[in-house]
Amino acid sequence: MEQETIALIHRHRRAGKSPQKIADFLNAQGVATKRGGTWHHSTVRKVLGRSA
């Protein structure tokens, strides 16, 4: 599941979505972070930076 979420984040970023829009989408879909929290633009940016 975690890898799927990372791939989804990258797909949305390649499509031109901002980190905030990606976070909003993940939260609206009920996707929790690895620690069970909600997504923030900074969390999305960390994922993008880590796996770039």
C-alpha cells in the first residue's frame, strides 16, 4: 500500500498538481500517512524528495 501511495503521488505531480492539491486529494480519498495521520503539503514534498 505504501508503494502504491508513493506512485500515486508521483503520478499526480507529473500531471502538474501541487503538493497541496495532492495532499487534499489523498485526504479526500481517506488515504492515511504511514503513521496514520493526514496529509499536508510538506509531507507530500518529503515523499517527493525522498524518492526522487
